[in-house]
Amino acid sequence: MRLEVTSGQGVHFHEAAVYGSDEEFLSVLIPFLRRGIDAGEPTIACLPPAKARLLRRAFVDAGSVTFLDTATVYANPATAVKHYRDVVSHHTQRGARQVHLVGELDNPGHVTPWGPWARYEAAVNHLFDDLPLWSLCTYDARTTPRPVLDDVLRTHPWLALPGGNHTSSTAFTDPLVFLETHVPDPTEVALPHCAPTVELRTPHPEQARDAAHRVGEQAGLGEARIGELVLAVSESVTNAVHHGQPPVWLRLWAEPHRVVTTVTDAGDGPDDPLAGLAPAQRSRADGGLGLWIVHQVCDYVTMHRHEDGHTVVLVVGARSK
């Protein structure tokens, strides 16, 4: 049975499943995948390795499912948006009427910092609304923190239940309201307590690039990652100088194999709550294209307003274990 999207909700059908056992996971997922396979529609799974193995063992038609690599697709939210749009476009150009997609992050709230992904889950209600996509986002209640699960209910219009049933989420919040009001947990990527390795007041972009390169080398990043850091810092400083309010402060901290950066100005930040997750729909003069680049090359990005202005937090590299 094809579940039709209700009037006014667009083409994208966005639902979540919160499960408490492997059996419940399979009782939601297998009917979802079976529906797509039986309809002859592209059926895709992007799951952590352990969950993918569980599905392959339990589902006799797992060979009909295309499995994607979570490390590639979920490198960051902007990459996921681009990857999924490309995947759906690929299939629709070949005649697919609808694409069935199930995805699960790797231990959100612990291994995967949740703040940027909460923003993603809200934003795709708009960013994918033109796509013939039925997406199911699964969350393991055994390991996912309660605040993350609360956000899941607020960002998904529909909930998938065992046996292929569905219900609306009574906690669903208008995505633009969620994006305007959601505040990431400040401890998920805590800023270093020590003095910055480099601190510059209203630097020129060339000064910012030179500083980022030096700090990247000091942190032991490889050349490719240093290049991404330099690009992200340059774009963020350029946006702050041209679209924010002075003064602009650039701060960089070198850690082993990781650089943490903040760019702060006295303005209010971007007007568009979707900024950075997709290329700017308006004129590129608003800085949207630069923010999109930043969100793709960094491991972690958050943007927040505060009483002193607006701050972008960037992380390139992984914390040493």
C-alpha cells in the first residue's frame, strides 16, 4: 500500500521510528523496505554497520536494498542533504515515482554531536519537500539521550510503528520555529578553556587564512584537512566582515589532530534559518554560498545569536582518544 502524503505537506514524507529492541527495529524496518521493494521503487538504507548486519541477517530480500556508507553520507548535515538530493534525482531521472530511504546516525548525542543534526532533521522538512522521497529516520531508545528523542518527535511529522503502521507526531513543531528556537547543548563540543592559540581582531581574509594554516600545522592536520580549515575560516571571516557588524573576532585553538575555531561579530547572523545546509536560493551576495561551503568541509558547525552578537563555531579534525 502506498501511503499518500496529506494535502499541503509536499512530496517528501518524513517519519521517525524510536525503537527499544532489535526485534522492534526489525518490525518497523522490514515492512518499510518491503513496501518499497514490492512497489518496484528504489529502496535504500544508510545504517551503522551493526544495524546493517542485523538487517541483512533478518531480511530475506536484503539483496534488493542499496546500502550506503554512513561515514560518507553522514560526514556532516550539509553533505547528507547534497548526497540524498543527488540520489533521489538520479532515480527520478530514470523513472522512479518514489524513493524509499531509511537512515540512522551513529549513536546521536554521544558519538555524533546532536546539535547540527537536530537542525538537519527540522530543515529537511523544507529542503526535501520537492522530492518524491519517503524517508524513515530510526533512533535507538536504549542509547539515545532523552533530549535527543524529544527533538526527534518535534522534527518529524510522522512516526512509524511496528508492523508497518503510522501515526502523526503530536509534538511536531513548525520547522522554522524549531530552527529559530533550538539551542544546541553547549557541552557537546565544549570550547577549550585555555587561551586561544591565535586571536585576531577584525582580520583581513588573508590574515585569517595564514593563521588557520599555521594552527592547522601545529595541530598536526594533514594537508587536505588544513586546506579545508583554511577555506572554512576564510569564508566565515569574510561573511562576518561583509555581512555582520564590527568588531569581528577570530579565535583558533590547536589540539592534537583537531582545530576549534570561533568567528564572532556584533551582528545578528544570517536571516535564513536554513543557511549553510543548501546553496543560497537568493542572491549569493547574502553569504549563503560561503556558509554552504563551510558546512560541507567542517566536521562540526553551529551558529548562534547571543547578547554580544553572533558566533560561528567550527571544528575540523577528530579529538584524539
